[in-house]
Amino acid sequence: MFLRLLADVRWRGADPKWRSAARCRSASGTAETQPVPLPAEARVVICGGGITGTSVAYHLAKLGWKDVVLLEQGRLAAGTTRFCAGIVSTARPVSIELKMADYSNKLYQQLEQETGVQTGYVKTGSVSLAQTQDRLISLKRIASSLNVSGIPCEIISPKQVAQLHPLINIHDLVGAMYVPEDALVLSANVSLALATAASRNGVQIHERTSVSHVSVQKGRVTGVETDRGHIKCQYFVNCAGQWAYELGHSGEEPVNIPLHACEHFYLLTHPLKDPLANNVPTVVDPDGRIYIRNWQGGILSGGFEKNPKPLFTEGRNQLEIHNLQEDWDHFEPLLSSLLRRMPNLEALQIMQLVNCPESFTPDMRCIMGESPTVRGYFVLAGMNSAGISYGGGAGKYLAEWMVNGYPSENVWPLDLKRFGTLQSSRTFLRHRVMEVMPLICDLKVPRWDFQTGRQLRTSPLYDRLDAQGARWMEKHGFERVKYFVPPGKDLLDLDQSKTFYKPDWFDIVGSEVKCCKEAVCVIDMSSFTKFEISSTGDQALQSLQYLFSNDLDVPVGHVVHTGMLNENGGYENDCSIARLSKRSFFMISPTDQQVHCWAWLKNHLPEDSNLTIEDVTWKYTALNLIGPRAVDVLSELSYAPMTPEHFPSFFCKEMSVGYANGIRVMSITHTGEPGFMLYIPIEYALHVYNEVMNMGQKYGIRNAGYYALRSLRIEKFFAFWGQDLDAFTTPMECGREFQVKLEKGMEFVGQEALLEQKQNGVYKRFTMFILEDHDTDMDLWPWWGEPIFRNGRYVGKTTSSAYSYTLERHVCLGFVQHFDEKTGEELVVTTDFINQGEYEIDIAGQRFQAKAKLYPFSSLFAQRRRKDEVELSGYQRE
């Protein structure tokens, strides 16, 4: 094989500990010498000797965990890593992926000096091409993030592209992005270098050793069964790449790891007549779906076709990955793109078409973290053809997670617990990865949606809402309404509206927001995660008091908005809890908290047979009745007074609505507007919805979607978990001190960290920004992730944005930090620091002036509302 590891000749010079273990068996599996026996016990067993497994081993050893065993069923780096194109690219749109790639690049740069293993590291730079203005906007947004992250990057003209790479045809280009510090490596050798360093630090490495299953007792990893014997261990790390799914399901307690393999093609050419220089930049042409890099004076070029070929759906697999069957007909569109981009290659002799499997995940992001069902079972897999770019950084974060209990960065976008069991259907995965692989190159405008695997989890009202013009998006597999298209609108044009500018749904959402403020709207929010926690005694109250920052010892019928914090005071969850009785609580959390929150509660609640927790998400349909006339609708339907005097804010009561009994009604809307949440037993959902809509007709009722809710909550400065709040954000940093009761009479998780922040101040502050010189009709819109500048200096990024139909301005929410201009030291962020700065928001390289506030613009709202509306809405705040 042309890509047979350079390790075949170089590995013999590596550390003798794992060199001798690897030599003990031949390729046929017969013993050549006496095998080095497996240890009977280890702290950590890692399965997989590719870039992820060796990176985890390397970083665990660096952090002081040396009692580690790495097992590889074949040879080190003989899986997908062996066929990796070796491109280290930091141009990533997701912040945590950017950080992982940047760390990987810096690690690989010094790895050869550290280990003596040649890694082939060459800093070539990369050029990402844009054939359209929208693509150029996308690149400008990435460039803004790269520059404020300390990664040199610039937007260049087509002529500058030709200067960097003379073979590139520039006639159809409108611009490009140049990242000079991107690099090329020999992927397999990087993995071997990491293994060498890990071995020298005490890690044991055994090749030709297969893991059959993981032993579990009482929900914890206890050992690993291999074809060479059992190893007792406390931690297991599944870095098995495309085999990770099957390995996860082979254990005594199945662990769902949603990934699926697709064939991935690239070709290799013989050297050019004038061989390419080693440092010629890598070219990425996303509109042409190809990448091009130098390979031994010739070309290595592959891509991500529109019609990918999934494989191994039935679980058939190879011990070591060999080159799969060539398919020139399938590769032809990518070859045509290559020849259009580099027309001088037509006479070039092709050496080989490589076809190797790559693993992809349902959302194009890798999978990392601890299993929600088995303690001590960690996963790092599903690299979506970016394993070499992410491998170093991903291994670092996972090792930190294992050693310290948490990584040094917010990795929620990659956390295994973002998925549920529903994403592990092989049919779902097969269909989804056929969409995911092309999306790697597709232009992703804000708020695009996956098209496969839809209508999986739906509200009982789905068909009824769909018939009324609902347009859908998906969250954690649950269908949620974006907005409702009025009769007579061109549905096709609206669905295909993809833009970085003012979207076609602008007026539709505006009319829904107006109805929420002036009349009454209904939003189906059934996707909310819902748990019931109860006990025979006071165990439920005592446990929840320990796990949550607010005081839950409130009278029955009251609702408390609170955070579930970690030891550092960061939000593991942000939720509302209603006290149903002295010994029973109803907990409402964000949709994507279903797996994460359940695992957190199960891991932290005491093992007490008198304490029960039940996931009741599927038992209740949730309707959000928003607007000043919501009180009239509900009063008439229930024959009960619903005014603030009789039904105060943050109150919960079981009521009858229409013919239906047992409706849990709460006086919150998650928007700051007046109204009620109705939690309806699922069998009554359609009846209650019909009653609400019929009764509400005289009050101007209409359906609304999540886009309207987003606008309402952002203009009221409400933070949402997963967008604004995460495990590294505390209540003190986002203005939620009022939701923390430091003196509630008992300790709670995170209390010590919050006391310290209260005394010493915080190093970032959640801030609201109103764009002042931004033209909504003509300028690019902010969405999230835009850099924030204070007095010309970068101080943070936006976390969410929306157009405020009340203020008639864009509102951005984000965190502001304060660094010493000379030393770069992190300083406390004071109110004066926020208020005395001049702010700008960078949208794709263009900066817009913004006014910063630490509190909502209540005075501006009052100016824009009639007096009677202010009186009706004044009592409802979240």
C-alpha cells in the first residue's frame, strides 16, 4: 500500500516498551515471540490506537495519570488515521472546534522535537475559495473569529490567490480567506509520536489486542474483556473510530454512540513536471466540494460529494482498514471540479484513487464525554473527516475531563449527552450521514435545518399546526414551530429563503410578536424537558436544596426559577421548578437537557428507595399562552379568576380547562410578557388547544412560533441555557444574583464559588447591546458568535441575537471581559467598565456601533406601548 505507515520502518526506533509488545504477533495473529502479558489491572483502558486514542493517552500521562493501558486491535494508526489527508485546518465556524484545531496545530509543531519521531509537519497555510458573495460572507465571519482568537487570517482577492498558488484558476472567484499558519502532517506518524511520548511517560501500549466488551457493575465501569484476558479498570475510553458504535453496544450496559461510516475518496497524482513546493498552500474550494494539497510534488485531492455512499450499516467491518474499491464514476464530479480549478492538471498522470471509510455524526460535530448511563465510560469518536485537526485538542479536553472532572473549555456542543437514544437508530444514522457529508461543503446560513430524520418526536398537535401553515425546525429530535405562514404566501420561496441578510420571514414573525404584545398567542412548547421528583419524606426537598442555588422551600403552588450548578458555580442546567406538594416537585428544563440533566440528577441524588425521579416529558403537552388577553381566555375557559390578585406571578395550580381536568397552569411565559404555561396531560392536548383557539377568537388569538419567542426573550434580556448560559457561566456573571439564596440555611453545590465571586467580583459580565448604526434592510444581520469591541479592543463575543420589533433595532446578548492592556491580565469587570465604554459589534468584518446595557430597556418599552398595555404586562416577569 502506498500509504503504508512510515511507522513500518520508523516505529522500531520508538520506545521499547510498546515496540516489543507490538512485535509479539504477526499480521496473521500467530505468535512470533512470547507475547507481553496484559496487566491485570489499570486505572484507565483506552480502546483505539488512532489519533484520538493516542492523544488521550498522551494527555493523561501529561496530567499525571500513568497507570494507563492503550489497546489496539490491529496496529497503531492503521485505521482511518492511516488514510487521513493530513490537513491541519483551524478555519472552523464553531468556537470549541476552532480552539481544538488551534491547539492541535501548536502541539504537532513541537511534537517531533519532543519525541524524535518525524511527523512531517510543514506550515503551508491554507486558502479557502469563494465563488459567491454568500460564501465570502461566510468566510468573513470565520475570519473575524480567527483573528480575535489570535490566529492570523485575512480576506484576499482572487489575484492574491493566484500569487499564492499559481495553478489555481481564479476566473470565477469573488475572494478567499488565507490562514498562513495552517499545516500539513503525516497523520499516522503524529499518532505514533503521541504514542511514543505516552509510552515514555508510563502508558502501556498493546497492539493486536481486541476488546470484546466492557464490564459494568452498579452503573460503573469495572473492567475490560479482551481476546487476551481481562483487565480490571476504573475508566474506559472508547476511541474506536468507526467501530465505536458497535463497541458501545457490545457491553453489559449499552452505550449509544451515534456515528456512521461513509466512503471517502481522494486521488493521488505522480509529481508534476515542475513539482509543487512543499510549502504551497492547501486549497479548499467548498463551492466545488474539493480540497487540494501538495503530495510529494504532485497533488492529493478529495472532497465531499452530494451523493455519499454509507457503508457498514449492518455492522460488517474490517480489522484494519484497507483501500476500498475504486469508483471513478462516483468520483467524477469531484474530478471535474478539480480540473476546473486546476486546468493544467489534465495531462497529469494519476497514481491511485483512494477510497477509505470516515465516520460522521448526526450534527457534524465530534462526540466527546462520559456516558450518561455508565460512570467511568468515556468516548472520543466521530471526527467527521477532521480527526487530525481536532485530535490533539480533543484528546486534551477529554483527559482534563477525566482527571479534573471537567475540561478547561465549554465542550457542550460536542458532549455525548447532547444525543438521546433516538439518534442511535441505524436507519436514522444511515440517512442522516448521507445529508451530513455534503453539508461539510454546503453553505450554512443562520438557522438552517437538517432535512433527514425528521418527524421523529412530535407533539400531539403536529398535524393540526402543520395544516395551519407551521414551518418546522428540529431540536433534540423534537419538531418545533419556527413560525406560521399566513394563507396566500408563497410557501416554496419562504422555505428556500437562505440569507445572511434580512430573511423573508421578517414580517411574519413581526406580526406574531405584535400579537403577543397586544392580544394573545399560542406557542406549542411540548419539547421542554419535564421531570417529577418526589419522596415519602423530606428527601426530595433536601436533595433539591443541595443541588439548586435558589430556595425551593417555598409554599406549595409556587414556582422557582433556579440554576443547577457545578462546583465552580457554572450552570449545568437552568430551569423552573414548581412545588406540587410538600414532597413532590415538577421540573421544567430546556429541550436539549433531557439526557444531560437526567444523568446529572442520577449521579448526584442519593441512592434512596424513598426518593424517585421520573422523566415525564412525553406525558405532557405544553402550551405557552402569551399576551395581555391570555388572562381573559383562561378565565373564561376555567371559570376562575386569573388576574394577578388571584393568580400571582410564578404561581402553579392544577385547574380544569374546558372539559379537561388536571391541567398544570403556571404564570410564566419565558419571555417577560404576561401569560401562562399550560402543562396538559397528553390525551387532553387536542381538546384544550381547540378550546383555547375557539375562545380566543374574540380576543384576536393566533398561533406563534419559536422565532417570535426568541425575539421577545432577547429584547427582555433573558438568557437561555445552551445559547447564553453554560457550565462556565455563573449566576453572578449574568445578572441572576436574585436567583441565588446564599443564606438559605444549607449548603448547595457551587455555593463556595459564588461566595468568592460576590466578594471579589466577576471577570465577565452578561451584557445587552443595541445596534445603533445598523440598517436592518441593507446590512448583514448579527446571529451569534460576533466579536464585541470596547474602545477598539476585543472584549468578548455575542451569544445570541434577534431583531426587537419593539425597539426597531437589533439586540445582541453577550459577555464582556476586561484585560489589562499591557500585561493581558484578566481584571474584574465592574458596572462602570461596562457603562463607560464605546462598543462595536463585528459582523463579517464590518463593525457597527452598539449601546451597552446591564438591564433591559424598560423605559424604551414604555414609550412604545400604550398605557393600558403596560398595566396589563407589568406583573409578568421571569
